[in-house]
Amino acid sequence: MITIVDYDRGNLFSLSQAMRSLGADFEVSGDPKNVRRAKKLLLPGVGAFGDGMARLREKGLVDAILDSAKHKTPILGICLGMQLFATTSEEFGAHEGLGFIPGVVRRLPESNDKSSRSSSRVPNIGWRKLNPTPLGARIIGPDQMTYFLHSYALEVEDSSQIMATIDFNGKNVIAAVRKENFFGYQFHPEKSGSVGISLIQHFINLTSNQTE
């Protein structure tokens, strides 16, 4: 059973629709017992980092997710869910994350030349072209587009964990990461058409000990 973690901060309807379209065996649950017994976990999220972590704690889900991680359960974080994998976040103060992927969540870079056509406003809203790294090239094709909605992004300590980036105001901003059994998509795959659906399908097809 795949469990979508419900902590009242996720886009559960669209993600559930995507899972149904793939014929996946899944449930939506905020029960720590269901999180611990899940074969795979999806951790969605919208909103602020500190609020998301606080809600996970209130529902007793932090320990449940950490226990699942210890048992090598594949976990996919989406948007805020991916950011919560980080060590810390600087969004509205300093906040501690789940610590699965060493790194810090920081505000997206502002443009140095706001009059330029290539400049982008924060938040980053809309479709962006993914730039896959060698790690991500096996599942992410060149020039594929996905849908983003965020003002903060993860900066990792180990660049070998980056699967894809986007160009944002002249900087490479992380769009997807992978470390062992942890996968993260800053974009919303459930809102990214066939590209996003194929990436969810890849996660569904993984076995617990798979490294590819």
C-alpha cells in the first residue's frame, strides 16, 4: 500500500486523481500507524516550512516518517514535502526539518536586472524547463516542462544528489533530488501532465531496495 501523508497541508485531491489514473493501490491517511506500515510514502505539501513541520508534529507524524525512513521505505516529497527533507529552512525564521537530505531551504534569488525580459518574479509560478543531471537523465528527458509554485528552494550540500535544475534569474535552482530511498520534486508532478505522471509512475514501480 502506498500512503499519501495527510497533515492538512497538501494538495491531496489532484495527487489522488493522478494515483487513480495510474491504477495505484494507495490511501490518504494522517494516522501514524498507517504511515509506519506503508510500502511507500508520498509527502505532499503547500505553504510555509515551519507551519508544515509544526503540523506534522501535532499529528504525531514526524516520528512515524522517521521510522519509515529507518526501514528504507521509499519516500517521495513534493513541493513543500521535498523541502521538509532538508536539515533546516530560513523561511520566516530558522526551522529544523526532517534531515533526510543535508541542506538548507532558502528564498529564490531575485533578479539583478528587473527590467530584463529574462528576469522572473518571486514566487516562481508556472511551467519551467527541467535541466536533468546525469543522475536524473534516466527518467527526465531534455526540454521536459513541469509546473512550479514556490518562493523557496532547497540547496543541498552534496551536488551529486541533484536530479534536475531550472534556470531562475541566472542561477540553477534545484527541481528534483535523490538520495538513497528519498526522492524529491520541487514541482507538482500531479499538475505537470504526462511528464509528471510518468515520474510518479517511476516512483510507484520502485522496489524498496532499488537503487536505479
